[in-house]
Amino acid sequence: MEGTATHMLYPRASQGSSRNQGSNSLSSIISTLVPTALIALIAVSAFLIFRTRYNRVYRPRSDNRLLERAWTTPESKTGFFGLIRNFSSLPDSYVLGHNSLDGYLWLRMFKVFIVMSLVGCVITWPVLFPVNATGHGGQQQLDMLSMSNVADPKRFYAHAIIAWIYLGFIVLLIARERLFFIGLRRAYFLSAAHAQRLSSRTILVMGLPANYMEEKALRQMFGSSVRRIWLATDCKKLEDDVKDRKKTALKLEGGEMKLIQQANKNRLKAEKKNKSSDSNESAGMDPKRWIDEKKRPKHRLMPQLWKKVDTINWSRGKLQELNRFVGEQQNEHLDLNRSKVPAAFIEFSNQTAAHEAFQSVGRESKTKFAPRYIGVQPSEVVWKNLGTTVASRKVKIIIATIIIWVLIIFWAIPVAFVGALSNINYLTNKLPWLSFINSIPKVILGVVTGLLPVILLAVLMALVPIFCGLLAKYAGEPTQSAIQLKVQSWYFAFQVVQVFLITTVTSSASAVTTQILQNPGSAPGLLATNLPKASNFYISYFILFGLMQAALQLLNIVPLLFYLVLGKLLDKTPRKKYNRYINLPGIGWGSTYPKFTLLGVIAITYSCIAPLILGFATIGFCLLYVMFRYNWLFVLGNKFDMKGEAYSRALKQLMTGVYLATICLIGLFAIGCSKSAAAAGPLAIMVVFLIVVIIFQFMFDRAIAPLEQHMPLELLNNNKYSTTIMEQHLDEEHLKHENSETGAGASRGLSTSPTEIGTTKAEEVGDQSEPKSRQKTPPFNFLSRRIEPIALKFYEQSKKYVPDSADTEEWIPGYTSEEYEQSYLNPSITDQPPVIWLAKDRSGISKMLVAENRDAGIQSTDAHAELDEKSKLVWHEEQVKEAPLWRRIVRY
């Protein structure tokens, strides 16, 4: 009876199909595991060897000469055990205190995934493994442990009940993490290091009506707590000219360095021929004698490609002209004599006043001040998008979203091909021209069906986030963090549809194409039995990410290649060497979060269908956590300050796995109902679960939304750092210097005095901040009354992770008057004429060129870089703060 039911519910091909109908799940996984593990072993071994030799690649954050912050990692120790001691001695909260909130939450996400997968193994394996393995479904190898091996629909009750337990646990875990994030973010925002930043008390308002594009009107609107207003102007022409100036300066610098290198080589050749020549004597001669005028750097002008000009002379002349023209435009923008855009940055006296204005700006007549942002740092502003109108922005977002969905749909063609590769051996009996696959050895076939599809899929996904970023910028997003969030939403949808759904369906369908063509009516049952088999592809996916991806990221292969090979070939000027040394690598959150969130979604979706995947997921997430933990402690910087928003969005996206798992089980049970009434019970159980989850998420989202969007004013009012009135303190000598200063620089307040604007007066806000009474809205549902105390509990617990003022004196921001005045001006307005940085040489060419540049009104120097006796370019890394390009870190 059981065998008959199996044949009816999941019909199989005839017995003559032999090999091409058998399972290759084990060989596919082994064939993926072996080469992946080998590559990972080589990468980790190389990391352990190179780590102590190349600090700039593997330990840049522990270099105190580079960073102006209290980075007190343990002293570097050589060897594997020294690395383990260093690595284990620092908690994850160290990343929160000395790197960024985003880095800490990124590590926490992997902890959540590990707990999620490990608990899943504990819940599902003891029940579902025996149920599936003894299901008499005729499956082989690892497919025996999946739901496809269950023939009796009565056994589906086990899957339904376990799904209730495990998926319910996931829902509660995600809800708890969202509340934890609210508490942690409150503690972080109210800490001394953050609350006293300029950005924490500054809001960006866009879409200003014409009558509010004046400072006086905005001050009347927002009250006396306003401290400073920066109005935005249209700087498109100025930005183009500044960009052209930088490009011209780099051309001049490159041409002069090329001339120095040529002259130095000529000198070395001459000295080599005449060994008796005195190097000191030759150094005192006319340096022009080493220059071959015929080999001076030249380049062609567009569009006159037939015409060559002397690079140095042409660049000097153009740079002189651009310096004058840019300076004139900058003065006009500073005096607001250029057209304005409907946006302004408004600084308030303290953090509490800023949040009060941010939360109340949407009431009454202030509804036109939208969109609005708080905590925007100057470096993340997309200045050209500040003038985008609300209507234009909405239209562009609609167009961009349509383009993304068209891309998702048409990308299905190449992705479907990749999915079909994972089960290509099942197609050979219907497509004769593929019969050669039957003669391929099992090991190679496992690589083709396991490793190759994963690699091809990764290649297909590489350019998608770049395209999404360009679309988000086109849509008018005003900040880099907003662009990253938009990319995260779009790219996650792309990942779910293309990497998961399309690949799963095509992988399942390709395994039963022949049977479906012979009997189309059997398609539902065939897909039902082969859908769990698609988990083999994602087991290989976890192996690739967990082993090879983690190991290669730990090896930091791209920066290592640049440091060892490409950097030496490409970095021909001191500026390029300096920039490569000084810049810390970061993560593009919008493109990185979706890839790893999808792994969590896949693990959840297959948790009750093919629970074996949870074991591989646990191991993979553990390896990824270890790799990223090292990188965030010692290597990575924060490229974009997301303030934790990307983590919050990833938690919401993780719910996709719960819904997909539920819908898949409902579909499988529904197919079973068409064959046997015994599957109706499990089907009803999962339908009820889906309804409960939808209702819970709707109520929870509505209840938690105010907590995610705003900071409670009660906490702000009770926090001494948030209510501190920010005062500008300049010493008398500096004031006299400013008053006596002549020229445009003094009138614009562009002094270079080291005097800082700090927070030396802690005073509770009284009438000066003019807090407005806020009417409390009644709770939306019963959850609203219960989640606030939980969030407060997490807030109190999170205080111990966030460093206080005593631990972070160096992190308390202080600004020079120049940094303060220029903070929210378009960088093109404050851009200074570039300094031409050359390398000193014994031929005297650099000294001559520096003098010529200065005579032309162009700042130039040959300090802190030189050509050694082998004509190799070196610069003084140990004196990085004295380099001409050094700028101190300003924490806005």
C-alpha cells in the first residue's frame, strides 16, 4: 500500500533510466567541498604568513600613526597563537566603541544567523530526519533526508508541527532583535561621543517653499534654538570646474614626476659611465642638463587628436586659469549671489532641540518641509540631488523601480540556465546532443553541477548592485546612506527572485523535464518531489560562502595584490602612494547586506523541507562571523554611516524566509491533498500559521514604527549630553587675528587657527530651546503598551556596550572655526587650490619644478618623498601627519 501511494503521489521514471535518474547529491556536495576546502586552506595559510609582514593590508586599524583615535589593540604578536590571543581578547563591543555602530551590528547579524541555524538543527533534526529517512519515497543519498522521501501524507503532520515551532521561534527572534536594535541605537545616540557631534543636532530639510529659502524666515519658523543655517546653492558649474581643476593638477603632477624620473635615470646612466664623477658635484650643476627636451611629457588635446602639447606647460597655464575662475565662483556662492536650491542644513543649540524640530516639522504648516533627515554627515551628502523637487523625486523613483523589476524579469533567462546546470544530468535522456555528459566522471560531473553554477551565479550578480546604485542616485536620494538603503531594498528583491526562486524552480524543473513532457498532468507532483532536491544547490552555496568566500575575504586578496604588485606598477606619484596608504577599506552596505540576508532566508525556507541545510548554514555562518570579526577589529573602516538602518532593514527582510517556508509547505501539502485527504490536516495547520504571522507582523510593525523612526523626547530631555547648549569658544588672540585679517578668506571665516569649538558648558535646556508640547497618540494596539518597556530594558542593558565620556575623551568632537563654518557647505565651495606634491631627487629637477610652479602661483612641494639611489619612489610613512596632503579626521 505504501509503495502504491508513493507511485501515485510522486510518479518516477521507468527503471531503464538508471544513472541519469539517480541522485548525484552526495557527489555534487563532495565535489564542491573538496576544491573549496583546498582553496580555503591555502588562503588561510597565506594569511597567517602575510599577516605579520604587511601591516597595511592586515592590521591598518592598529596603526596609531594613522588614526587620530584611541585604538588600543593589544601589541602585535607573531605566530598563530599570538593571533588567537589578540583575537579572543577583544569583545565585539570593542567594534562599537572604536569603529562604528554598523560594524558591531554586522557582526551581531551573523550571531543571529548562527543562533537561528543552530536552534533549527536542535528542533528539526531529531524529528524530521527519522520521519524523512523512513518515508519510503525511493530517494537516494542525501535526498533521503529531505521531505521528497516522504510517501505517506500522514507524516506531514510532523513537518507542520515542527514548522509552527521553529518558524514561530524565528518570528519572535526577529521581533526581539528589532527591539534590541532600538535600545542599542538609543544608547549610542545618547552617548557623549555621538550626542555632541555637529550632525546629531543638525537637520536637513528639502522641498523648501520659495518664501522659506531665506535664513530669516527659517529662524522664525524653527525658533530661537536655531544656531546656524547653511543654505544650499546650485553648484553644478562650480563642481565641474573643481573637478576639472583636480584633473589638471593630477596631470601636471604626473607629468612633472615623469620628467623627474627621466632626468634621474639620465643622471644615473651618466654617473655609471663616468664612475669618477663626484655625485655632489653633479648635484650642484644645472639640473636642466639631465633633461632630454625631446622626451618631455606630451599629450593630445581633444578633439584635436593630431595635435600634441607639452603636458607641464599646458597644465600650468590651465591650472592658473582655473584657480582664478574657481575662486571667483566660490566667493559668489559664499555671498549667496548664485541661484539657491530648496534645501537647507539647520543646526540647533543641542540634540534635543534638533529632534524636537525634526519630529514636529511635519505638523501644521511645516508639511512642505519634506523630505527631511537628521544626523546627516557632510561627507555623505549628494549635493546635486538637493535641488530635486518632491514631485520629480517621486516620478524618478517610480521609473527606477520599474526598471529594476524589468531587470529582474529579464535576468531570469541567464539565471535559469545556471539553475538548469545544477541538474543537467537529468536532461540527457531527452536531449541526445547532451549524451556526452553520461560519460563524464562523477567527480567532474559534481563540479559541473555543484561548483560551476555557484560561480556563474556570483559572476551574474556582480554588476547588479552597481546599476542599482546609479538608479538610486538618479532617483534623487540626497545622501549616500539613503542610496545604500534603496540599493539594499532593490538588490534584496533581485536576490530573492533570481538567486533563490528562479534557481530553485529551474533546478527542480530540469530534474523532471522528461517526465513532464511525457505526462504534463504529473507536473505538480513531480515538482513537489523534486523541490526539496534543489536544496543541494544551496548546500553547495553555503559551502562556497562559508569556506572559500570567508577565507578569501580574510586573505584580503585584492588589497594584497595592489600592495605587492599593482600598487608598485600604478602608483607613480607620492599622492597615489599616500592615498593607498591612508584609505581604509570599507563595505558597501547596500550591496553586501542582501547577499548574506539571502543566506538566512534560504536557511529558513528549507529548514522544514530539507533540514540538512541548517547544519551547513550553521558552519558557514560561524566561519563568516570569524572572518568578519577579524576584519572589523583590525582592517575595515566604515565607508557609509548607516546608523544601523541597514541592520534594521535586513531583519525585516529576513521575514521573507518565514513566508517562503510557509507558502512552500502549503503548496506541498496542497499537492498532497489532491492525492490523499490525509494531507488536509497539515495544510490547515500551515494556513492558520500564515494568517497568525501576517496579523502579528502587521500589529507589531504598526506598534514599533514610532520607536524606529524617532528618539523619545523624554530620554533626550533626561540626557545631559543631549541637552547641553553648544557654545563657540574662540580665544582673544584668534578673534584679533580674524578681525585684522584682510581678503576674502577672512570675510568668509576660512581661518586655519587650531582653536576648537567644543562643549565646555553643560547646561540644562530651559526656555532657550523652546520645547513644544507634544500630544501623545493613543497606542495602536495592545502590543504598543508592551514593547516600549522592553525597548527601555534593552536601552539600559546597551549602555554598558556604549563607551561613556570618560573612555572616549579623544572621541568627543571639537572643531576649528574653519571646520565649523565650512561643515555644511558644498565641498566645491571650500575646495582649496591643489598642492602639487613631487618627490625630491639628487638631480635637482624637483627643486627647479617646485620653484617654477610657485612662480606660476601654484602651491608645490617636494618634502616627505624622494627617489632613492635606485630611482625608486619612496615617501616617509612614519611621518604621515606631516605629509602635504594630511587632513585630520573630523567627526561631524
